[in-house]
Amino acid sequence: MSNNLALNIEHIKKEKDGLDVLSDIYIYAVLGEKPSSKDLIRFQWYGIYQQEDNTNYFRIVVPLPLGQLNVEQLKTLASISKEYARNSLDIKTGQKIEFKWLKMHDLPHVFNLLHNVNLNTVFEAGHTVRSIITCPINSVDCKQLIDTSKIANNINDAFIGNKKFSNLPNKLQMSISGCKEGCNLDETPDISFEANSYKANKVLFSVKITGQHIGFITPSQILQTAKAIANIFKDYGNRTDINKSSFSSLIDTWGINEFNNILDSSINFSIKKIDIGIDSTATKGEHFGINNSAIEGQSYIGCKVNSLNFSSSDIINLATTLEKHDASKLKLTNSGHIIILDAPTTKASALANELQKENFNPFI
């Protein structure tokens, strides 16, 4: 890509923030006008992409908060798939769902349906801070060091939809893990916070910048650290060359030591440069099979999916099966497999067998 593209995108963002295109989406939907090329770029801030196969159709990508879905949300996604998306529903890596074949005039209806079950597409793409990636067995892992749900929700609340972070040089992806076994990420996040045991049952988080460990912080320091890093990228990232506009390119240009110096001057505490021995338990992969949960009387069931492409009936059948066995929620792994979080232990085996029949295979 040319430098002109970077300059053009910067001009487009300066002319109108991507977050401000929402009203235009509704206007295009009502009037039936063809979106401008500039607004098509801004649409990405709301997870909307013009479909390559046909310029009259769009696809939308829905990031899942903490990667989680409940039965009601599953049913809504199935309904959207059937009514508006030609039965398409694809799982994407990074804990996201994608619909295809959407018409412009249907987008407001789809947004409303998502909103009614506490889902949205804000900051799915564009030059924004993305929804944080979490460990798929967080809160149910018997070996986890800390439940990171509250921290992850606070990070999403601070960034998603916040205009202060809607015009970065490029995307910024964070992840957080409270377990020793790792999250089996497909690619290295820009920023990751990984729990490690420290002294008498205390937990510190390793801060990793593009995979490089720079020190330890406490759980209460994570949000401030995340904000400081996002602001550094916002202020110093490259906005003139699209090929050098990523967060990793900034680190490559500065070097990790220079970045650390800027970060240290941006926060009111010290990142601990101590040797506590980073936990190195081998990753458990996708957590397939029936597993004991940290919640008494429950099990979690990891299932392999053979394809990331589903139909509305696949998802309805999944929701019905969960309800039949008194389970209510699942999480997507970062590579697109699923984990049933709250199967009653007395029904876990029967549920696993039925899931296998529906091509969600726990027995790997």
C-alpha cells in the first residue's frame, strides 16, 4: 500500500470521525442511497464491510464481550442469520461472529436486535482499541490464579465507543489471562497482561508489549497501564506511512527500552522490574472434553468445531440442546472452538454426547 493511502485515511478520519458515521448508516438505510467511498471506510468502526462478491450487500462482524454468549443471544444470532443474512453465521478467530449478505436497509434492524441482547459492533474494526481477548475458561478454570472478568469488562468499558480512542494510527489489540495454561492465541496481541503467582497467594501481571515482557504490575494498575499505552500509540504512532502505522512498527522504530521510558513517565507507579519466575506451565490448547469447573456442581465442556461456517438451524439446535441439559452459556476460544461453561456435572456426559451428534465434538 502507498503512503497516499495512509494520508487519505488520516484525512477521512479528520474530516469525520469513524464513530460519528452511525447517523449516516441510518440515513443510507432509510433513503437507499449508495454510501460514499469515505463512509464505507468509516463503516468499519461499526464492524460493517462492503461484501466483495456483490457491492449491494454487506457483512458485519460482532465482537463478543469476553468471548461469551448466553442462550438468548444465541437465539438472536440465529434469528438474524435466518431473517437477514441468508442463513450465514461464521465464527471468526478472536472471539467474533460474522454475518454476510446483509442489505443496507436491514442494518438498523440488525443493530436493534443485537442491542436488545447486549451485543454491538462498535470498534470491531477501524483505527481503534479493540475488544480485549480473554481466556475462554476464565472463571471456571480450577487452576486459574485470578478471575479477570471484572478487569476485562473495565477495560472494554474504558475504550469501546470512547471517542478519545477512536482515531489511533491503526488498531490496538489487548489480551488478558488469569490462568497458567495460556489462551492459545493465534497471533501475538499488541499488549497482553498475563497473571503470575507472587509471594503469599498474591498475583502480579506480566506486561508484554508485542510479546516482550517489560515487567510486572498489580491487578489494580492494569487499566491505567492500558490507557497510558493507548495514548502513547495515539500520540506517537506513524500516520504518514500505512505500512509503518501499526503498534508493532512503533516498537520496532523506538526499541523496547525507549518505549519503556515513555511509558514510565506516563504512569504514577513503577512497573516492577523483578525476577519472580514467569509461570511456564504448558498451554492446554483448546480445553476439549469434560472438565471439572471451579464452580461446585458444574463442569465445562470444550468442543471442537469442524467448520467455522454455520447456519441458523445449527445455532438454534445448539441453544436448544443447552437448554435441554440446563446449561445456559458458552465461550468461543480464540481459534473458534466452543466451551460450554455451566453444564451441570450430573448432565455433562449426556450433553457432551448430544453435542457430538451436532458436530460440536468434545471427544478429541
